[in-house]
Amino acid sequence: MNGADERVHYRACNLCEAMCGIEVRVQGGAIAAIRGDAADPLSRGHVCPKAVALKDIHSDPDRLRRPLRRKGGDWEEIGWEEAFDLVAERIRELQARHGRDALAVYLGNPTVHNYGNLTHGPAFLRLLKTHNRYSATSVDQLPHQLVALWMYGHQFLLPIPDLDRTQFFLVLGANPMASNGSLMTVPDFPGRLAALKARGGKMIVIDPRRSETARVADEHHFIRPGTDAALLLALLKVIFDEGLAQPGRLAEFSDGLETVRAALAAFTPQRAARATGIAAETIVRLARELAAAERAAVYGRVGLSTQRFGTLCQWAIQLLNLVTGNLDRAGGTRVTQPAVDLIGARLVGPGHYGRWKSRVRGLPEFAGELPVAALAEEIETPGAGQVRALLTVAGNPVLSTPNGPRLERALGRLAFMVSIDFYLNETTRHAHVILPPTSALEHDHYDLIFHALAVRNTARYSPALFAKPAGAKHDWEILYELGRRLTEDRRVRARLRLRPDQLIDIALQHGPYGALRKMPQAAVVAKVVAQAAVARLAPRLAELPDRLLGAARKFLPRASAAPALSIAALKAHPHGVDLGPLQPAFPQRLWTKNKRIRCAVPELLAELPRAERELLDAPEADGQLRLIGRRHVRSNNSWMHNSERLVKGKPRHQLLMHPEDLAARGIADGARVQLSSRTGSVEVEVRASEEMMRGVVSLPHGYGHHRPGTRLRVAKAHAGASINDVTDEAWLDTLSGNAALNGVPVRVEAA
Ligand SMILES: Nc1nc2c(c(=O)[nH]1)N[C@H]1C(S)=C(S)[C@@H](COP(=O)(O)OP(=O)(O)OC[C@H]3O[C@@H](n4cnc5c(=O)[nH]c(N)nc54)[C@H](O)[C@@H]3O)O[C@H]1N2
Ligand SMILES: Nc1nc2c(c(=O)[nH]1)N[C@H]1C(S)=C(S)[C@@H](COP(=O)(O)OP(=O)(O)OC[C@H]3O[C@@H](n4cnc5c(=O)[nH]c(N)nc54)[C@H](O)[C@@H]3O)O[C@H]1N2
Ligand code: SF4
Ligand SMILES: [Mo]
């Protein structure tokens, strides 16, 4: 191989939220090596073992490259035009016959890791005009967004821990050592934690399992699954009762703190101790330390949002950060200033709640989506509005949503199902047509979502590494092709025809919010006027053919004197650009009408009596085993277990259980056990583990690849069992409708 054949390509890994910069060496058209990009201002050279899987996915013979149509018990490859016509025809026909809501849509997690789906998804979904929209949001972060809407007026005003400056980091229900952070884009968590400790800071972890993150913490406390709301509200109460609340300038634009204080009477440290298993003295000490810390951040993630009182937990976290004066403070928690300001550029709306309810169970919509825990019953239950067709995009709900087997049976009853996905897996095997998009390395990328959730403001554009193969389609092109067949609206069709980078270029030129703040008032006004013009013109631009678009943009006013970002500017900086640490943003960026923070949210206050009954009055340690989930750095949700290099070594999908809990049942370490719940039962191998709290068992999600009819070469040893065969679609965070995937009551018996 001579040097001329070799090239180096820089991009961001899009497999998880950390968006690490990577350096890819290509030799003779094949990837020779993938390593961290030391010049990336955010990730600074960090990568995890999953980065190499980008290559494995790209070259995976299991990855679909041509549309498939189900034919009896088998599949046949068909052409794109035929596939698009067929899908559009079936959707049109079913919606015409049974109404718009007869079509349901499920968007999976990689939707947010693929910017073409983000630039084109919303416009496409709108034209389908269905109320039956579902996504991975309601098995994940819905409570965060709901609380942000209620308190700050916008679902996407999500304060992020300012990890690089904090001195006191209280982590609940998150394991960034394995997950690399979530709603906190934080590549190189280990390095950043080391820096925190080196400057005298402290990390405390609350988790029913002594997780990888708990192991490197200064303190770890076990907590009974699902009881975090009791702990958090007790912390808040101690801070109020002891006169430690010091919201500082936040008090000037926060309403209802007094009402909140008055509503906490029941949540004493003693009663919280009984509920959580954390000693009352510890709760009091943690409250005092949190209040005394100069710069502190309280952070709770998946373990907290996917439990019975998930929304209450996220509210209590916001309040703790607020009353200690840490919200919007350096080293506390702050909203970000992304180069593409999703909120300011109105790429994400503020959201709404409860405008309609799911047909069968009456669960509330949020931001136009219904909780996915209701999808199976919406397919099964006859009547007007019954779901008869389903489109899935980048999702595997059979493995990732509660009571997967029920959903699986329901999928088998659909009149039509189409999946935009490049694997024939546990979910897509039920489709009638599968439309496979290009691999991540065949398209360009800009992290619209994760730049907006990162611990530092940076921007990075990744061009495609490989040219799109002949006869391949990107996700956005698939949406465009379907869209233009399903609508007569010329504007919508024109809008869908624009490439993602053209749309993002317009958004980038709105400029970072941070730059706005530093400008003199007159310049700000000038810029806002200019921005409004751009915003008004942008949809019109969509109607222009490519050739005219470039010309038209020249006449648009440049946003500001500050060097405006653009796709071209980012291309000139292949490692990304640094836009600096998180900046203050409140009250200016609050989206509430009165520009004030709403603390006393009536819906949440109304939850307190229920929390008191179910958490504080519940019999102490009811003897019931509780099931929780976990993640591993060498596994990614449900879809990368066929990368041999990634899963190699001993299987990691055993049920973890405390040795004494095993002994009490006469079960040996390594035995096969039956794990059962109200909804179902799976057989798994059990592993004795001192890292588990007594009475709690842990199983990772995303396994269960033994199902027939898939085209995945997952080695038998790595097939595992699906935790969501035993999670419960009726076990919810009632306020939001988010699935309570953690804390599910279960039994474990020898198989
Ligand atoms: N390697 C890897 N990285 C990933 C993913 C992956 O699958 N693999 N998935 C990505 C996705 S989609 C997401 S959303 C993020 C999630 O990122 P994280 O939120 O960090 O998710 P987990 O690693 O599941 O950590 C959840 C923790 O909550 C604990 N827990 C469970 N129940 C409770 C409870 O009741 N109370 C408390 N206090 N703790 C509880 C669990 O023991 C676990 O340690 O990770 C992302 N990154
Ligand atoms: N019990 C339990 N269940 C959980 C969780 C838990 O902690 N415990 N975590 C929950 C969380 S946080 C999440 S986010 C969900 C994830 O749930 P889902 O999003 O439903 O599932 P994934 O496993 O992420 O599946 C992703 C699918 O997208 C496809 N795909 C990958 N990249 C692309 C792409 O670029 N384009 C297209 N079109 N398809 C692509 C893959 O082939 C795969 O089929 O699982 C949830 N389920
Ligand atoms: S942590 Fe791993 S999977 Fe996540 S972006 Fe970085 S390299 Fe990719
Ligand atoms: Mo997630």
C-alpha cells in the first residue's frame, strides 16, 4: 500500500451523546484505524471502544442495502421507486379508509443521532397528520422535557451540569462511566472527573447498584429503586427548614418557592430514610453539604426519569439547583449556547402537554407524542381511531419498550408496517417493507441535539467519509421521497427537497446566542431584525431550486459583526470550533410569558400526596425484589450486538443479584433462573454480585436476540434475554406517561 492511497478523515462519532471527535485512517478505500481526535475542543482525543463499531456497522454483511418486501415467509429485494410507491399507496389507502390516526409512527433513539432525520422528520411527520406519534422519548427523558416546559416555558431549556467547573457533583440514577453521559454531553467523563477531584471537588452517587460511576465516586449510597423523589424532596425540605436556601439573584425571577416550601411537610428525613434506605443523618448531611458547596450540580438521568415518580424527581432536581443558587451559575447547571440555537431558531417548539389523550387508556400527549407504553393497546383495541399501520424510523421497540412481547403480538396484526432501518431485527421483521438508509459514514453530520446538551459550547461538522453508493438513499431522502408522494403541497415538498446541510447553514447563520449577549444593545436590535428577516425568508428559500438558493443567500443580511458560523466555516475547521464555556442565560432566555421561573407547578404539587402515600407510607422493604436496568460501555441499546469486536469476551447480560438474596432462595451463582413479573417471564443466567443492593436485581436492556426471523448474526452467547419481556406497560410515571422501566416488582426462582 503506498502513501497515496492513504487518507485521514476527521468526524464526530454519532453512536452516543458524547459525540467524540475521531480520526479515521482510510487505506485503499477501507478503514485501517479509528482513533480519538486530539484536536477536538470538546472530546480532546477521548474515544470509547464503540468508535471502532462504526467500521463494523459500515462493513456489516447483515446491514441491508436494498429495500426489502415481505413475500410470504421470506423477503425479496425490490427497487426504490417500487418500494416508495408501494409504501405511499398503502399509507394513503389506509388513512383514507380509516382516518389519519390509523397510521402510527415510532421514532427510535438514533433519530437524534442522524441529523437528516432531525431536519426532515418534523416536516414529514406534520404532513402525515396523525395523532398516533410515539418515540423513545417516553422510555427515556420525557420527564426532563415536561419539567423544563412547566418551569422554564420550553421543553428544551434543559440545564446541563457545568462539569468542568463544579465542585460538588451529586449524581442520581446515571452511570456516565458506562454511558458517557446523557442530557450531559461529556466526552472523557473519566478525565473530567479526575480534574474535578484534582481541584478539590467531590462526586456523590446515589444508585441501587455500585455502578462503574459509583466505584470512582467519593461517596456512594444505595437507594431502594423508585424512591428517589422521597430523597430529593427531603433534601429540599432540610435546606428550607435550616434556612440554607440561597437562591440569590434567581429569587428575583422565580415564583412560588414559598408554596413549594409549604408543601413539603411530609418529606422529613426520617420518613425519607425509611422509604429510601438512606439514613436520615446522611440525608441531612448531604443537604447541608450541597447548600454549603460553592459550585454544585445535582444531576439525575435514566434511573430517575424511568421510575414511578420520574417527573417529581426531575422537578425536585431543578428546585435543588435553584434554591442553592446553582442554577445558571458557573459550576452549577446551565442551559447551553449552541451554534445552532434550536430554540431561538425555532427548530424545536416549546412543547405542550395533555392537549389530547390516548384513545384507550387516556394517557396525555406531550409535544405531539403519546407514551409508547400505550402503542400495543392502540393497535389491539377495535374502534374509531384504531392503529392499523405503523411506520418505524430507527427504532427497535420490541426490545426497548415495556412488555415487548405484547407489542410484538400486536405488530403481527397490523394491516401494514414499514420500517426505515438498515437491520432486519426483532422489530423490523414484522414490517411489510424495509427501507434501509445509508450508514453513518456515508452521510454528513452535524450534532443538532448534542451540541445543545454539551458541557461546553463547541461546533463541529462532519462531511461524509464515503460517497453514497449507487442506488443508496439517506434517511432524509427516504423521507423526501415518501413525503412528495403523500402530499400535494408544493411548499412542503420543496422544503423536504433541501439537503440537511443547506438547512443547517441557514440556522448557523443566525449566530450563537452567546455572541448576541456580548454585543451592544443597538447591535443586538439590528441582529434581531436581521434574524427575523432570515427566519421569515427561510421557508420561502425552501421553494427555490438549489442554483438560486446560493444566490439568494448573498442578499440576506449577515447576522452580526461576530464571525458568523456557516457550514463552509466549519468545513475549514475539521476538528470543530470552540465557542467557550457555558454562559449565563436566565432570565433572558426563559420562555415563560412573564420571563419568570415557575416553581410551584400545580400538576406537581398535586402529585405530592400520592408520593407521600406510595413512597413514605409504603411498608418498609416489602420483601419484593425490584428490577433495574444497566448499560455497559461495550454495548449500545439493542442494535450493536452483532459487532464481534465490540461484544467479545465474556457475556455481559447476566442478571446481577446480591449473594445473600441468592442464598435465601437456594440458588447458586451462575445458575439459570426464571425472572418473572406481572407481565411475563424470561430465563436468564444469574451472577452473584456484591455491587447490588439487597432486594434489587439488575439486567441490561437491548438483548433478547434469540427471536426467529431476524437477519442478525449475533453469537448465541451474546443473545441474552430482553428485560422488556418482564417490564410492565402499566407501570408508569403517571404524570408524564413515561415508562417506569426501573423498580419493577419481580420474582426470581431457579429455572
Ligand atoms: N455504552 C452505552 N452508552 C450509552 C447507551 C448504551 O446503551 N450503551 N445508551 C445511550 C442512551 S439511549 C441513554 S438515554 C444514556 C443513558 O445514560 P445513563 O442515564 O447514564 O444510563 P445508565 O447507564 O442506564 O444509568 C442508569 C443508572 O441508574 C441506576 N438506577 C436504576 N434504577 C434507579 C433508581 O430507582 N434510583 C437511582 N438513583 N438509580 C437507579 C442504574 O443502576 C444505573 O446505574 O446512555 C447513552 N449511552
Ligand atoms: N428496560 C429498559 N428499557 C429501555 C431502557 C432502559 O434503560 N431500560 N432505555 C431506553 C432508552 S434510554 C432508549 S433511548 C430506548 C432505545 O430504544 P429504540 O430507539 O427503540 O431502540 P434502539 O436499540 O436504539 O434501536 C435503534 C434502531 O435504529 C436503527 N438505526 C441505527 N442507526 C440508524 C440510522 O441512522 N437510521 C435509521 N433509519 N435507523 C438506524 C438500528 O438498526 C435499530 O433498529 O430504549 C429504552 N429501553
Ligand atoms: S463515547 Fe464512544 S460511542 Fe460515544 S461518541 Fe465517544 S467514541 Fe462514540
Ligand atoms: Mo436513551
